[in-house]
Amino acid sequence: MLLKRPITAFMLILATLIFGTIALTNLSVNLLPEVDSPTMLIRTDWSGASPREVEQQINQPLEARLSSLQGMENITGFARQGQSVISVTFQWGTNMDLAFLNVREGLDRAGFGLPDLAGRPQLVQNTASDEPIAVLGIGSTNNPNPDFETQMELKRWAESVLTRRLEQADGIAQALLVGAVVPEVRIRYDTEALNRYNISISQVRSSINDANVFVPAGELRDGWYRYSLKFQTQISSMQDIREVPLTRLGTGRVLTLDDVAEVEMAEADPSSFSLVDGTQTLSVLVKKEYGSNTVEAYETLLPLLDELRSQTPNVEISVLQENATFISNAINNLLQTLLYGALLAFVILFLFLDDLRTPFTIGVAIPVSIFLTFFVMYLSDIQLNIVSLSGLTLGIGLLVDNAIIVLENINRHREDVKSVLEAASRGTREIALAVSASTFTTISVFLPLVFLGGFEGAFFKDQAWTLSISLLASLLVALMILPVLVVQFQKDGEQKSILGFKGRFNRIRDRYEQSLQWALDRKIWFVLVMVLLLGTSAYLFYYVQKSILPITEPEEVTYRVRLPGNTALSTSQQAASAMTDYITPYSDQDRPLQVLGGHTDQTNLSNLSSEGPNKFRITIPVNGYAQADTVRSRMESYLEGRPGWSAQEESSGGEMIALQSTDQPPVIFRLIGNDRSQSEQLVGVLEEELQERGLSLDLAKQYEQEVDTYHLRFRQDPMMRLGISQSQVMDYLESLTRGNMVTEWDRQDESVAVRLVGMDRNVFAPTDIVMNMEGLSIPLTNLLEVSRSSEPEQLERVNQTRCSATWPIWILAGGG
């Protein structure tokens, strides 16, 4: 039909190129496909609780409630000091919005049975957007080493201006602060002064709470009108806290909080820290919205940062890390490969067809097929990523096949007919069924990946669809557009050779046929050579290095460093600073060396299990393999003289580390049973069994660290004789250690905690504590039995059953 209407065909080509270009500019660009993992995370904080208490009081009841959810596949979790994390995995294909509501309802019902001091369970849906697209560094241009007040100002500005402006931008969902200074009002009470005036800690706490009240008290009616009554005694300044009345003395003077305590604004115990080139810096993790374009989100971010820099010249904003450049380079390289492949195919066709006009028909057919594929990708909501583009790149050779077959058949008929139009019509009709069958046969090989299911099906779905769409596009172009191009570009008459390449190719073909006949005459030798080559290939395949993703030239080396279990966050920060000073001379000096420690991102499933006060992540910039190897050897030498330290190298590449099992050992054994000690004893038996079967390996505990914990038990008799209650002892110990959380002071847009702490907090063991209560100095050991024991830093659970340990296999010989 189109052969008689060439203008219509050319209009279709032009429309395809126009709409394909528009679709290409609007396609979502990401490094990897957006895989909506059917996993939800439930995090519950219980400050100060040991791992065993967290497991018994939080993990067990929550897992029992969540295990009956429809569509749930398995439930795993771990308990560590002060925190419970439960991961619920549903079957692929489950409606995650409905599952989210069901999990939320189950948590609301189970929340009544949780400990009073435990926080509310936080529910987070795991998505590919968990990884930040950029990490920003916030500092002061006037003060490279800012003091507490300057850090406070930077933190307030980042919370009230920066994060709000970022989250209002298109494509940006969240901005998290890491290493922010958190202020708190610290009330350091004098125990002797409290005893002198016969005031308890609970009375002080109650008085402060009464001074910070904002509650309705009803309403008054006046005819047609009504007026609400509200009690408002909110704290508005530090002076209000100092003037909180405690009691009325016999002399008539009102005793205030300032008489028995020191009130000061101080820094709360941090939960994270951030270092850039060894200097403490406020970092901001910028996350994109699910499904949004990473590159476009980052390009939206840049002018916004320039605007903020011009508005606040005293604040330094730097981009420490970003993924958009890596993604753009990867996509551009694939597009460049696509272009080179098309040009190379055109040159090969020109040589083999040995005609001046004929290759141009296929030269037009290739971009038409590609741009038609882009248009269908846009309509089908398929992203532009390395997986989809790899499918399109793979299909470049197949795109040319259909066109070559149709073109060759048309040229064959030109020898029998005089008209190019008749040759194009006859040649296309004759070969149409065979070309269609060949195309659909190829599609049937790749299209089943769409129905694979699980993570693999979701990950490679884009590749299967893109390749299938491109093949269908090439079939349509070969059968509908190519014949029109042949009629328009070629003329009636005899075809002439230009370069004479066809004759050379025929001579090469003759020599190939001769060599084939020589091989058929020596069948035994030929079969032996083939068997030898096949065996060599199998041998090399066994020993070749295997990985989920290709290894690229390193631009940075990242380590997860773990210190002994009881290490405090401040000590981890000092250790990270010392490591930075040691490793900086061996890194790339043109880019910053970054350290993030503590609990940096409580919404990221991949980070929760590997973060803590004794852990930090150090990212060392390098330039090529040689410098990366130097950094690795320096890191090994640095850790040799530090027992209890360990460092595990992470995969680099931004979003690539978010892939499932990217940083996991190749094989993991989980020994599940109610008796963890017995399961751990069976590890040795398992290791011997494996070694007897010829497997040269060792088993190592994945979470081998332990923490020392003090166990306190009340002595009832001496407490009753002294008239001291358990709540008094617990309040005293809490104020002496972490401090009693009394109330919150709403200062402008900031909520500041008011905490009651003891005057002397330099206590290193419970046996050193002497309690000043009821006018008496009582050693804590007179009221409590104190014992010390070691507990696992992290207790794992699998499907409501205790998991003694997770044992990765470290191969000592052979591959893997």
C-alpha cells in the first residue's frame, strides 16, 4: 500500500523521528531499573534496653502479630541494644499499598503490649530511592572549625531553610541531616541542695512539667458568643526555666530551680557524625522521589544551591558526593555505543552490498527503528537505564537483520524484472512470512523474562520489553518503510559495483568452503580439537571471576569500619579522624575524603543492620586501580595493630550497592533453633563435615561482636528498711547516666529537650555510684546486686525463631 504512496511513508518516517526525539528527551533516566521490592521495615527504639530484652519484649510480640498477614512470604529481624528492626517480605506481585495499611493496622494493635518506654514502631517501605542521589556538606565560610554556637546556627539554617527548599523542589523527596548538633537544656541538680530542702527528683520533674503546660480548660458563653479558656504557662526562655518554683520555704521565700541546679544550653548526645577531610561537617543526604528522574532531580538541585549560596554568603555549601554524573556517563556511553554500532553496521553493509544507494535505505531504517522504540518505551513507561539500553544495544544487530533479508530478496528479484517497484513489491511479499517468523522466534527467547517473577524478573523486565519492542519496530520498518526507500533511492537498470568488495568477499567464501571440506575429510582430528576447545572453555569458565555487575575502574574505595562493641560514638569519631589523617596522603587530593558514622539513615534497610555507635563508613577517593590497591594495603597495615577492629570493603557505584546481595557473601548458612548456644556448637560439626567432603573453607560468624552489659537486681530488704522505692532508684540512675527527659521547649521552629541530669556524671561502673537520698549517702551495691556479662551485639530471628548466627562461607582455595 505504501509503495504507491511514498509521501505517506516519508511522513511516517518524519513523524517517527519527531515523536521519538520528544520521547527520548522525556524518558526517565536512571542507572538501574526502579525495582519496587515487596519488603517493609519496622523499626522500634527502646533506649538503654539490652538485645535480649528487645528481642523478648518487642520482636516476639510484633512478629507474632505480623506473621498472619495475607501475602507474607517470610519475616526476619534482629534485636540490638536500644533498637528492634523487623523486615517483612511479601510475595512478588502483592499490592504494597494495601499491605502497608495491613501492617500499620497490625502494629497499632500490637503497640499496646509494648514496654512503656519503647517508642512507637516506625514503618518504612523499602524502595530503590533509599540511596541518596547526593551528599551535601554545610560549613561556615568565616570559621573553618566552628564552635558550638556556630554549629547550632548552621543546623537551624539547614533545618529551616535548606531542607525545606530542597524538599519543595521537583523530584526531591527528603533531605536528612547527618552530624547535626542537637541542643538540649541541661539541668544539673545538686544532690546535697535537694536533700537540704527535702526535695526529691520526682518533685523537680513535676514542677518543670507544670511550668510548661498548654491545655484547654473549657469555654465561656456570653449570649450569642462563646470564648475558649486555655491555660498557658509555656516556657519561652532560659530564664523561665531557672525561675521555675519548687517549694515555699518557712521564711516565705520561694525556692526556684536556679537555687538547686545549674541550667545551661548544651549539646545533646549525638546519634551520628560526619567528617570531611578530618573536619567535623554537617552533611545532608538528598533523596529523590520514587520513580523520578535521578539526573533531572540533581540538575534541579544545582541552581537551587547556587541561589542559596548567593543569599547566604556566610554558609559554604559543597557537593561531596553525587550519582547523577556517573549515571549520565553510563547512559551516554551506551548511547554512544548504540550510535557506533549503527554506523559500523552501515559501513559493513556498504562494503558487502557494494552499492552506493542501497546502504542508505538501511541507514535510514536503523534510526527509524530506534526512535520508534523510544516512542513505545515512553508510552509503556519504561525507563532509560543501563538494563533497557543494553537490550536496545543487543538488538542493534538484530535490527539490521530484517532489513538485510528484505533488501537482499528485493535485489534478487531485480534480476528478473525491469521495474524496481515490482521487485520491491514481489520481494517483500515473498519474504514477509519468513521474516516475521524469524523475528517472533527471537522475541520468544527474551520475552519470557517478563514472566520470570521475583527480583530477577523485575530487574530484567525492561531489557526484555526493550529488545522485543525494538525487534517489532524493525519488522515494521523492514516490511513497510524499507521497500519505499528502495524504490525512491534505487533506479531501474543494472546495478554496478563500486569498490569491487563483493568479488573479494566471494573469493574469501570460496576459501572458507575449501577449509570446510578439509575439516570434513579429517573428522577425527576436527572432533578432537573441538572437544579440547570445549573442555578448555569449561575450565576457564569455572575459574573466571564472577559478579552480579561488571567491575569498573574505581573512583573511590569505601570501607565499613567496626570497632569493639562497647565503643562510644565520640570514641568512634576520634578513631575515624585518626584513620583519616593516616589514609589521606594515599588518596586523591582533588576530592574530599568523607566519613559518616553512627546511625546516619534510619529509613534505609541496607544501612540499618550495618550502622551503630561503634561503626562508621569511610569513602576514600582514588584515581585508578593502582591508587586503589595502595589504599587497600595501607588500610590493612593500619588495622593490623588494632585488635577488635575490622573493615569490610563495600561495592562502589552509588545505586549499585542497593542491589540485593551485592555486598553479601556468596553462600550463607543460618542455624535456626531456640537454643543459640547449642546451634553455635554445631557450627564446628558442620565445618568438619564440609571439609571432609573436599570443600576447603572456613566458617566465620557474620555478627561476632559482643557487648558487655551490667545486670542490676534490687535488694528488697534494705530498700524497705530505708524507705526507698524502686522508682526513686531508677530515676536517680537515669538522671546520673543519660539524664531524665522532663519536657520539651518549643523555641520558635525548634523543639529543645529539657533534661534533668546529676551534677557528677563521671561514673564508670555501677559499683562506684553512691546515692545521696533521704539525707543519707548510700552505696548502690547496698540496694542492688550488680553483675557483668557479655551479650551478642545483635540477635537475629528468622520466621519467629531464634537464629543462633549467620555464617558466611569464606573460600580459601578455588574460585568464588
